[in-house]
Amino acid sequence: MNTKPIHRWPVRLTHWLNAVGMLCMFMSGWAIYNASPLFAFKFPVALTVGGWLGGSLAWHFAFMWLLLINGLIYGVYGLFSRHFKRDFLPISVTALKHDVNAALRFRLVHEKGVYNAVQRLMYWLVLAAGVLVVISGVAIWKPIQLQELVALLGGYDIARYVHFAAMAAIGAFVVVHLMLVLLVPKTLLPMITGGVTPIDSGKTRP
């Protein structure tokens, strides 16, 4: 029987680089937030990195470039390899309702190499949040040079809230992602090794 990888190596590589980069971005970002909080709370110092504002900014900018380059590589690969179209589309309302109901009843089937409607929607949403976090982050980094972009986001203060909201959305995705891995641990190994799935020549994937 013919087989193919569940996750090709570019997907696995960019996935793990994202995991490391996002961890550092969260921890350094929380330290930056603590220097000028938007809300009536601060993040625990133990969950931050950098030691002081300048150090945290250095960490944030360093891993920003890593994630930006990594994201561009993933985006180009996803388009030209048809990864996005093959794995993340289509998403129908009917399929989404079915999979949400199945997930709530803990009866959602996990087929190797196939993303369900909930996963597909979540990946598109987190990709959108990733674009938004970059745009808002650049705006608050260079508010004078990019004043048109800052104005488009509603001003510097609003841009900070947009950046925080995008970060929170990505954080929520990470939490759900980790919970699903814990619930279905067999999905972890293929993201490390690639795994294999049989090819049914008589059927075509949606």
C-alpha cells in the first residue's frame, strides 16, 4: 500500500520554530506589557524574560525577526505546495456544526493526516491573528515613521490594545492546541517524525 507523510518536513520545521519563537515572544512581550500595563493586572515576573525593559525589548525584536521569516517561509510553502488548500479547505457551516457538536460530546474522530472543520477554522483564525499581531506590533514599534498605519488602527493607544488582543487570540489557540494534544497524544509523534498515512487511490481528499 502506498503511503505519504502526515506532516511534511517544512511544516514540521516551521511548526517547532514557531513553538520556540512564540514562547519567547510571549515571555518578552509580557515583560514589556508590565512596564506599561493596559489593564489592572501584571504578568508574574517568573513568566517573563529579559530582566528589564531594554532586555525584554531586545528579546522581543530578535524573535520577531525569527517568527516573521519563519512565517513567510511557511506562507510561501503553504501556497505553492497547496498545503493550505489541501489541508485547511473547504470549511462548510454544516461540517463545522457537526464537528463542534461532536467535540462537545468528546466524539470527534481524529483521522491521521486529515484536519476536521474545527481545526481548519482555528488555523485560519490563528493565521489571521498572526498577521494582525505583526501589523499592530510594527505600528507601535515605529509610530512616527508608520503614522498612517497607526492612524488606520485607530491611534497608538488603540494599536496597543489591538496588539494585546491578537496576542491573546494566539495564546488561546496555543492553549486549545495543547489541550487537544493531551486529549489525543497520538497526534504529537507525527509532528516530530512526519508519520505516514495510506493513500487511497480510489478516493480524493477534499
